[in-house]
Amino acid sequence: MSFWSLAAAFLFAAFVLLDAVSLFPRQAGASLRRNALGYSFLVMINTTKRVFIVLYPPLLGLLSMHEAAGVFVETVLMAHVLGAASLLIVYVLRDRVFVFFTVAIGQYSKGKNLPKAFWMALLLAIRGQARITHVAIPLRKVSRSIAIPALIIFFFYSSAGFITNILAQAFQSHAPFILQLIGVVNSFGTLVLSFVLDPKISKIFEKGDPEKIV
């Protein structure tokens, strides 16, 4: 695989990692009775995540234009393997990720500036000096009302670049038009997030029962 193939795969994996991490800020904020700050930290994660969403599609376009179809397929497969590894890492380290956000939100609410709050949280989470709270993720009790919209959103956000570039490669005479559709595909995920998932999650946190989030 070329450097650009690996770069595209790693950018996609970074997006998946941040998408998994985005579960924790609101949960951490709710545990500290800092729902507004928890939401603000979630916005920070989602904004950073969007950087990776817009970075990897151009690399996919470059690959579809200058590499064989087999290389593009290998890149897509590698991206999903690395994405799955990212999910596994977040799941295994979920307790420390939760500690990171509780410390960061707590320190920021006490007056520390944002970089210092993040740095202190990172050190305490890595060294295990903060109280570790076990974060239970009961996979057998996943709420369908949360999981189904989340899967739909993830599908549109994660697959938009792959789908549009595959179609552009298959129908090269219409490639300029097809590649412009990536924003349209992403917008479907944004609609589900804004009008379905986010209001349900907000209602759960406002009721003070963040454990129901999973």
C-alpha cells in the first residue's frame, strides 16, 4: 500500500476513535452535575472529528484517480480494520477515558484554562492517580431508540467518502458531479443527529440518568 492509502486509512480510524470517545464528555459532565460543560466538551470532540471527516475524502479521490481499483478497495478494507481497532482501544480504556473527561471538566470548571485542564487530565488518566470509575457498557441492554439512529448517523458519516468515490470510479464520465454529492450524503446523517438522536440523548441527561445512554 502507498503512503496515501495508509494516510487515508489512518484518518478514517482517527475519525472512528473520536466518534467513540464522544460518548464520554456528556456522561462525565452529568456525573459532576456539569451538563452544560459536558455538552461543550462534546462539541469540541465533534468539531475535531469533523476535521478528519473532511481530510480523508480528498485522499480517497486522489487514490481513485491515480491508483488501480484494487488499491482503492484495499484502502477501504484497511480503513475499516483500523477503525475496528480504534473502537476496541476505546472500549478497553473506557474507564481512563471517562477519568480524563471528568478531570478535564472538573479542572476547567474550577478556573483552569482549557490546555492546562486537558494536560492535567491526561497525566492523571495515564498515571492512574485519579480515582478510576468503572464505566459499564452493558451491550446486552443496548437501547434501540439510541442505537438505531446512531448506526444510521455513523453509516452516513463514515461511508460518504467511500461510496461517492466508488461510484465516481465506476461512472468516470459523471465523476465531477458524483464527488460533489459527499456533502449531500453527510447531510442525511446530520438531519438524523439533529432531529432524532441528540434530543433523545439530551432528555436522558436532563433526567439525571446518563447510564441509560447505552
